Amino acid sequence: MFSGVKAGLVSADVLRREQQELRWHERSNKHLEEESRHSETVFRDKTGRKRDLAQERLEQQQKAEAKSERDEQYAKWGRGLAQGRQQQQNVEDAIKEMQKPLARYIDDQDLDRMLREQEREGDPMADFIKKRKARESKEKKEKPRYKGPAPPLNRFNIWPGHRWDGVDRSNGFEQQRFARIANKKAVQELAYKWSVEDM
């Protein structure tokens, strides 16, 4: 049997002896039971090393926090930074408008500015205002100028600017061309001076 006692018809003597052995086994295993009752479960990995569950839980929590921050950042980027700023500006404008009284009178500066900025059909001054705004925006959109040492000459006399940094990346053709032109001019000048020398 599973308990270790004999099965079938047995004498009282055999039964007493078996019970004593069982009690002795129980008493000898009592301290093991006490020790194991208050012990914690030891978890091991595939290689047999002990696992530190608290540390693993902490690492997983940190990974989850980092992932949530990264996902939040990607969601913010995916929506668009300019659109996010515009939405924030719209919310601020709405809050500003809600703080104003419901009735708006003639001396309300924001209302006056908003009405002045609106373009109406048939407005005789609309063309003038459009031209003035276009001129102002044209003046504002001036291209940045080059501020630095004199750049190397080129055949079009183009100065460096916002499209060219002034670095000569050619194969030397323009320098050779300028040298030929200068040489030709010098030869012509010498020839002219030689021809008028006797006069």
C-alpha cells in the first residue's frame, strides 16, 4: 500500500509495530516540515542558476516604462510637431476667448483687429492692402547674404549665398580660362605698347 502498511489480515502486534514506525518517521521528518513550511520557492532558469524574481520584475517594469515613453514620443512625432503646436495654440486661443465676456462692445480691440483683417468682396481698399502685404512679405523674405572672405572668381561673377558656400569644387577649368584671358590681354597690351613705341 502507499502508506507502507501491510494489506490483508494482520495481527495486532504487526499493526502496532507499523504504527510505531510511522510515528517515528513522522517525528524524524517533523523538523523538515517546519523548515520547508516557512521557506520560499526557489526558481531556476534552464541552466540551473537561481533567478532573482524581484530584480527581473524591476527590469521588466523599467523596460515597460521606457517603451511607453518611446511610444508616446513616436505618437507625438507621428501626429506632427507643427500640428501639435497648432492644436496647442488653438486651445490657448479658445481659453482666451472663453475668458472674455459674452457681449462684445465697440471698444473691444481683439474684435476690431479681427474685423479689420477679414477680406470682404467688393472692398475698394482690398487690392491696396494685398499689395502692401505682398511688399512687406517680399521685404521680409530677403535671401541671406554671404559674409566672409572674398570668394574665388567665377565666370558669372556669382557671389556665395544661401545656395552656394563659395567653395571651389571645380576641376580647374575656370582658373585656366581666367589665366588665358589675362595672358591674352597682357599680350595684346604688350603688342600695342611695342607698336606705338616709336611714335
